[in-house]
Amino acid sequence: MSDASGDEVNFRHLVSDAAWNDLLHRGQRRRYARATWLFHQGESPDFVIALTDGIVKIVRLAGDGTETPLALRGQGEVLGEIGALLDKPRSASVKAVSECVGYVLPAHAFRGYIDRHGLNPTVYRLTVQRMHENEQLRTALTRLSPQARVARVIEYLASEVGESADDGTVVLRLGMSRDELAAMASMSRSSAMAVLRELHDARVLELGRERLVVRDSAALTKLSEG
């Protein structure tokens, strides 16, 4: 369960049990293998996906072909909802970090569902909050030291999909390369790796091949504040 920070908000947290269950009831259950693309940037917004298990990576493709990860999302998210509501092409791609389970609903059915449950304000609130979080992160990365940049990005990702363990640590399944993590922190791979090694040596983090473990959340927060 993603409850590392206790204050993360997604679609599931903002709707009633009845509304969430109705959404799943109207969708078609589907499994996605790890590393599967759920949909691609620029595609027609023909459907939305209510994610009930697993973690996905949100990726944006630049004009030069560079892929930049924007965020990780976990269970309780609805993916592709803005494009479906506005009838606009997908603004980003979504890839499964782990094996995922989602319920697929056609865009027109999702729009009807939103209207029936009066959820337009809810979707608006969630969208604005996501934009605010991303803007805060981007702004912070322009003024923070390399160490603080890495700490801020890891803290942000942990708040979204971190899994709290009984020993007080937070396990974060990244599903992204060190290059991608460096890109999220707006720095070079070598600089990011140097910081990660520093945090590992200081026992703030434990580095794994496909995951990170936050061993000292208080220290990470202090470092993220620069």
C-alpha cells in the first residue's frame, strides 16, 4: 500500500466507495505485464484506465525524441482522464513499472460516468493539484544543490508510490534507469550517481538495482530542503 507520506491524493481518495466501484463495474479488467506501454503520447484519447494494482511511469517525449519521466503513479489512479474529458490527444505516455491491473473504460462512457456522479469538480481539483506539485518540483530544482535535487525527487516519488515497511523504511520501486532519475532531477547521470552514493554511504538510502529504500525519511526531507 502506498502510504509513505500519508498525504498523497489520487482519484480513489477523492471519490466515494460507490463511485469507485461503479467505475470498475463499467470497465473491462485487464492485466499489463511489466514494461508494457498502456498508451502513447499523441494518441487519440479513446479510453481511460482505472489502476487497481501496480505502478506505472508517466513519460513525456520531447521533439528531439528524448523521453523524460514525469512521475510514478500507483493504485487508485485514473489514467488518461484529461484527454478523454477534453477530447485532446494524449499529453504523455504511460508504461507499466510492475505487473499492473486496470479497468478500461471507453472515453464516452467515462464522460457519462463523471456526469452521473457529479465528479467534474473532483477531476478539476486533482488536475490542479498535480500541476501545482509539478510546478513546485520544477521551481525547486532550479535553485537547489545537486544533493537537494536528488533528495527532493526521491521524496516526491516516495510520496506517490512508496511502500512503508514495518521497520520504518520506505521501499520505492523506481522502474526507471539512473539516467531517467537524473533527468527528473535536471542533472547529469554522473552527478546524480555521485549524490546517490553519498546518500547510500550516509545510510539515508539503500540502493538496489531496481528499487531504492529510504532508510531515514527525516534526513531525506532535511536534505531536500537544501
